[in-house]
Amino acid sequence: MLPPNIILHCLGPRASLRARRALMTAVGTLMLSGTVQAADLLTVTRDALLNDATLASAQATYRGVEAGRGVQRGALLPQISLAAEAAHNRAYSSQSVAGASAGTGTAGITALDDNYNSAGLTLEASQALFNASRWYELERADRQLNQQEFSLQATEQQLLFDAASAYFEILRASDILEARQAQERAIERQLSQSRQQFEVGLIAITEVDEAEAVYDLARAERIAAQSDLQVSFEALERLTGLRYPNIDGLTGELPIEPPQPADRDQWVEMAMIHSPLLLLAQAGVEISRSDVDIARAQRMPILEAFAAYQYADSDSDVIEGHDSASQVGMRASLPLYTGGATSASINQSTFVLESTQYDAEAQRRDTVQQVRSLFTRVSNDVETVEARRQAVVSNQSALNAARSGYEVGTRNIVDVLNAEQNLYDAISAHANARYDYVLNLLGLRQQAGTLDVEAITAVNEWLSDEASVSLELPEASSDSRYDAALDIGARPQPRQ
């Protein structure tokens, strides 16, 4: 399980106390539900938070930046060093005195041959009194840590959305596959009946060919839907590292409601305050400002206090005993000319600051555009879902009419096949519209910076184990909920 402090970092420093408590409560609930076989959206989210490699990398990066701040802080604290040495020395000297003679009584040659041991100790301490560069570097480290908090929050929200997206893509693929299987069975029955009618001379071979063409298309669509379901399984497994026996499905009573608040501008305002991507870009601007300050600080003096103590000892025949010295003072330095490097560094960091400011503005515009677009999509999805539902009803009525006409001989088999295909296309479009609504709503909350475990919990209430989807590919069965549409009508009677 994620450590509580890392989980809270995922919420960011601006998260409310209620949101933090809700997250910790939800995580606690997830821990207790770890032995349940059926997986709902909360279970999948928990597993993703535990096993996703991208989030784990972001957490490690955050801890690394946090440690880097300690490095910069340490540069402003007292620095104490101790050095010691011990050595064995051998000194040999043979020197002659110029102009010396034996009669003068002065030795002409002086010889020295000494083997001795020596030891030394140096203790030094220093404290920066004024070092603008180090202060700005500490400020930069603080801003980098703040930036990583936003980055971690953005990564966590992206993971929440990715987990939900992978989850609902499985449900979407399952619903569409179920519809395509029912379509294939219905058209297969129609094809079988057409062949029987052709054998007894009731219809022409062209109608059989038409039925075979539509059946082949239905079979291809079923294979494509089956492939989509398999791929969606793999996407979920990539996030969680696990494979589940089944997952809860979406209930038929999905509440399709406009986003709240209903004002698009309020969503934009929320994004300007909470969007982690926008806050991340703004934090990058502040880091660039620190880089400019650091570059300018290279022209300022450095002042520090220091103290030093030295001790040396040896057993030399020439000089015996030890000596020691201590020193306390202050030292200052001021760069006078650096070959233009300082000015170039200031210019470089200034241009980088300008670049990050443009990046932040681009991110702001992108966030506004994304929020507005997703708000519009969600609002339109509410009407689209209802329109798609009504289209299913209308196409069912059209199919019934085509069957009735086929029975009395006013419609041909092509009309019935087209009506069947239109019905199942409408069923698939209705399923797509429902899942588009769910994912667009979660995407809107992500862009606004309000996607959290509490939001996932609310969506999880729409799921039920009664509509569970097995991760094994469903086999064709006769009890499909779409089987009511399989009746193709009575065999047409020859005209009198």
C-alpha cells in the first residue's frame, strides 16, 4: 500500500481537509476489500495506484527533489572539516661550504641523515554570512519541490483517468461485442432461411447472395469487436499488473445529467485554481526566476566567518617537539571580471524565463480550451444518449415494419437485412454514447483539477456486479438481452 504521506502528496498542497480525509478513508476501504474476487472501479484504481510504474517513478522523482533541497540547505549551514596526516620521513643532505679549507678550522662538509616520524591535524569551520547565490539556490530548490508536488498530482490524476478509461473501455467493448454477436446470429438465421427458400424456389439466388454479403460483414464486425475487447483487457492489465476474473458492469439506470456546476465559466475558474498541469507550468516560471536571481548573484560579494586550528608534531633529530596555531576571522571575495561569463549567464537565464512564461501561457490557453470543449461535450452527451436511445426504439420499429412487409411480400430480404443492421448499429451507437458521457465527464474533472478518489467513488456507484463482465471472451448464447431482436418474422408465402 502507498505510504500515507505519498498519498497526501498526490492531492497537492491546496487540497481541502475534507478531500484528504475522503482519500484516506477510501484507501482504507480499498485495503479491506483486497480479498474480494470481483473487481469494481475502486479496486482497479487501488491496484493501479499500487502497481503503475509511471506513478512510482513520479514518487521517486519527488523524493529525489526533496533530498536535493536538503543539499542546498546544507550549503547555508556551518561547514566543519577535519584533516589529519601521519608520515615517515627520511632526510639526507651533504653540503660543502665554498672557500673553506682544512687550516681554517671550519668544516668544509656538513652531512645530515635523519629518519623521523611526523603527524599533523587541521580542524576548520566556516559559516556563510552573506552568499546570495546559495540563498537563491535554496529558494530554487523549494520551488522545484513545489513543482514536483504538482507533477505528482498531475500524474496521479492522469492515472485515475487512465484506470477509469481502461475499465470503461472494457465495458464498452463488451456491450458492442454482445450486440455484434446478436447481429451475426440474426443475420445467420436470415441467411439459413434464405437458402431454404431458394432450394424450394421461393426466392432468387440474388437474395441469397445479398444475405451472404451482409452476413460476412456482420461476422467481420463481430471479429473486430472481439479484438477490441481483447486489446482493452491488455490496457487494463498494463496499468494494474493484474488480471481479474470479472469486473462490475454499468447499470441500465445510469444518471445522465449535465455537469455541475452548469456554468462553463465556473469550470474554467476551477481549472485556473486547481489544474495541476497549469500549476506545474506556473511553477516552472518561478524556477526560471530563481535561475535569473542565481545568475545575477554571481556579481555580489561573498562573506563568511571561519576558524581554524592546526597541530604538528615530529621526532626529528634536528627539530623536536610540536607546534600549533589557531586562527579566527572573516574573509570576503568579490568577482571583478569573469570574461563575460556572468553577463552571458544572466542573458541565458533571462531568455529561459521568457520561454517558460510563453509555455505557461500556452498551457493556460490549452487548459481553457480543453475545459470548454469537454464541458460542451458532456452537455451534448446528455442529449446524445437520449437521442441514441430513441434511435434504438425507432430502428426496432423500422425492423418490425420491414418484417411485416417481408411477410406479406411488399419488402424483400435486403430491406430486412438493412433494417437489422441499422438496429444493431443503433444499439452500438447508444452504448458508445453512454461511455463517452462517463469518460468525458471524468476528463472534464481532470482538466479542472478536481479528479480524485472521491470522484471515482461517485462513478463506482453506477456499477453493479449483476451486470459483471467476465474477462474471458463471452461465448455466443441464446439468452442475450438482444435476443428479442432475433425474430426475423414468418416465412413469406408465395404470391397468389
